[in-house]
Amino acid sequence: MALGCALWLTAPAIVSADEADAHYRLAKTLRDEGRYEEALAEIDAAVAARPTYAQGHVTRGSILRRLGRYEEALSAFKRGIELQPKDGRAYGLAGAVLIRLERPKQAISYLKKATELEPQHKNHWLNLGVAYRRANDNEAAIRAYRRGLAAHPNDSQLLNNLGVALRKARRYDQAIRAHERAVDADPYDAASARNLAIAYRGAERYKRAIPIYIKAIELGDGGPPDLLFDLASCYEKTGNTEMAIATFERYIRAVKKSDPSGADRAARAVENLKKR
């Protein structure tokens, strides 16, 4: 009789575990299909069936993040960390959400832990660098990107972000080298080309910047209008008045409605060029 009672008491726990796994698998499928509300209902059922389901809470957080419910997502990631303190992914996701919530200093502590637990995961290094920059610690951002590059030496995103941080520190030659490596790693990435051009311009190497600006504009399907203004300024600096005027006029057409003050500034530049 006692044995029968023991079996009766343990059976529901086994059923709940199987039920939690089934809901978890379906939630991930629905999430991957972009059906986030349905996925949330399934993952809620999974963690209700197994409240100590660490990966269930982390997956719940990832779904809430895609729904833009960042505070709830953060709570879910924190619960996952409590249940599984060695899960680097949970720390990384919590840090990413804290960046979204504009709490970079809090994000840094989570992302540092993520990099300790999963040093091979490049997104942890990328986000750690972003968090440092948002916290106005550009030098720490540079160190984070470089540590990420130790594991991923040819990653275009890490190289590009490193270049931006170096440029912010006015270390233009180092920034140029980082961006050149980023462009070599991904020749069709408009952001890397754009930032390389900006670094050349910051270093006052205007002739070298011009073809890179042209490439960035082409890669970016027209590129941000600001690139046209910068390109026109480079033409002006190199004494190519005709191309400077033509490019400023192109910029004016691009921003006439969206940025009237920018268009006026360019128009004044054209007037001054025509007087030369």
C-alpha cells in the first residue's frame, strides 16, 4: 500500500516535465516563425508546468524582448540566471536588454559575466563595447572590442566598432587600419565603408576619402544624405570645385524636405564656391 502511494505521488511530476518540454519546443518553433504572442502563451505554459525550468525562463525573455516588453524580458532573464548561474547566454541577453533600457552601467556587469562564461560568443563582446560607449567609457570599449577580436580576428562587426571607438578617441590612423580590415573582411558592408571614409576625412586625408565615400554611397543604395555632404566637403578640400558644387546640389535635393536647415547650409556652401 505504501509503495502504491509513492507511485501515485510521483506520477504527476513526470507528466508535468514532459508537458513542459512539449510546450517549450512548440514555443521555440512559434518564436522562430514570428508568431510571438502564441509563442508566449506556450512558454508561459512550460514554466507553469515546471517553474524551475531555467531555459524556459530564458526563452520566455527572448520572446518578450521581441515583443518590445523589455522590463518583463529582463525579469525573465534574471530568473533564468538565478536557476542556472553559469548560463552565459542569459547574462548576455540581460545585458542587451539593459542597453535597450538605457541602463548601460548595469548592462556592463551582466555582459562582463557573459564574456567570462562564453568568451567565444562575439555578441557579448560587441554589446559590452556598446555598453561601455553608452556609459562614456570609450577606452574600456576599445579594450572590449580588442578582446573580442582575439577570439574572432577577422570579424567585420568587431573591427568596425573598434574603428568607430578609436575614431572617437581621435586615434585616426588606428581607426583607419581597423576599418580597412573590416572592409577586407566584408567588402559589401556599407557601414564599414562609410566609417572608413569618415576616418580618412577625420585624418584630413581627403583624396583617399573620396573613392571610399563613393563606394559607401553605392553600397548603401544611395546612402545617408550626410555622406553626400561629407563627400562634397572632401571635393572642396581637394580643390575640385565643380564636383563639390554638383555633390552639394545632390545633397540639397536629397534633404530639401526632410532637413531644410541642412539644405540651406549646403546652398550657402554652393554660393561661396561659385564666387571663387
